[in-house]
Amino acid sequence: MASVDGFIGVFDSGVGGISVLRELVGLLPHEDFVFFGDSAHNPYGERGVGELRELSGGIVDSFLAEGAKAVVIACNTATSAAAAQLRLEHPSLPIVGVEPALKPATEHDPHDRILVMATPVTLRLDKFHRLAREFGSGSEVIAVPCVGLAHRIEQGDLDAPDLLELIEGLVGEYAGAVDSVVLGCTHYPFVARQIRQVLGDVPLFDGGAGTARRLRSLLSEASLLSPSKGKGRVELRSSLRGPGVLERYEEFFRMKA
Ligand code: DGL
């Protein structure tokens, strides 16, 4: 049974989910968070749905075994592939996913042409097609599967020229030709500056803040908000062993967006 004293488990295929974690900690500073980056299996966005469900299920089970009171899937790809199944398996657990922020992009003017950058799996699965049908009918939605981008961000060294070249190759043809960009992968907010360098000064939308608000309202509905007045604990963990891994996570956590 979930307790107000439990922690909130947050996971992604690696450092990307830290962009969501920062929003969560900002909105809910009194909560305890355990972040798990599954960097050993990155990139999720180029794996099969069955495997993603298995990986996500294992992570949620271990959070629950340690007393998590809620889970945030800080990954568009894992949300699309596994959120529905996880909710069926854990009906009383608050589970919040993240989805491409197409709705806010369509509410922003102008919104004639919206570029969506996301992983191949996110763009292939139903969730995105449903979103596009629900909110994208008044816009031209250009969906670009950004193969290799999350994995490259995972390596760090974000100012290196090869990263800019990769972005240029993926979306450079849309420079000056779109009204806004949806960052449909939680890794991408960390290269917002580089994306603007390629595409021009366009508004960028990501799902982090909406996810934090959704978590707060689910916790409040379930009377699970922490009564503590002090600052909560934030613990970073990774499936990847080796020197420097958690230091890199810390760096992303402190990075200026
Ligand atoms: N950060 C994840 C997402 O939001 C997945 C990136 C990946 O591992 O491919 O989709």
C-alpha cells in the first residue's frame, strides 16, 4: 500500500529523464525522488515494444519493492510502449507518463507548421497518431524520427561539432520553415540551444512541465502529497556501471537548460 512517506520513482533510458526530473523537483520540492537511468539499454527509441515493456516492468517492480508511492515514466518512448500495460498491472499506483507536447504547440500562434522531433518508436506507435488526430488537424504536423540523437546526447560533450552536424542532418531542411518544434523525447531539451542554432529562434515545446503538474494532481487526489516542509532527497541511479556515469547524471541535473 502506497504511503505518503514513499518516494517517487522516475525512469528513462538514460540522462533524458533528468530534464523531467528537474521539473518534478521544481514543482514538488518536498518529495523524495529516486531517478533510474537505464543507460545500459539506451536507446529505447530503437528497440522492440515487447522488450520495452519488459524493461519498464522490471524497473517499476523494483521501485515498488523499495516502497515507491508513484512512478513517472520520464520517457516518451517507454510511455508509448508500456504505460497502458503498467497501469493495468498496477491499478492503484499513480503512474504518470510523458507525451509529445503537441497540444500546447497547437494552442500557440502561429501553428500552421509544427515540427515534431521524437524517436522512431514514439512516432510509430498509436499514442502519437491519436495525439496528432486529436490536436493536429488545424496544422501541418511534420514528424521526424531522430535516429541516433538521444544516444548521442547520452554521451555528453554537448558542444562538440558532430552533435550540431547530426541535428543539421536530421532537421536542417526545416530551418525557417516551421512555426514551432515539439521536443518529443526527454533527451532533446538538453540540446535546445543547438536545435535553435539549426532551426532558428522558434518556440520549443516539451512535456516536462505538464508531467510535473499531472503528478502533483494525481498525488493530491490520492492524498499522497508529502506533509514534509523540508527539502526532499533526490537520488540518481543508473543501470550502467563504470567510472563517471553518475557524475555525468549529476552534470545533466545541474545543467542550465
Ligand atoms: N528519452 C527517451 C524518450 O523520451 C528515449 C530516448 C531513447 O532512449 O531512444 O523518448
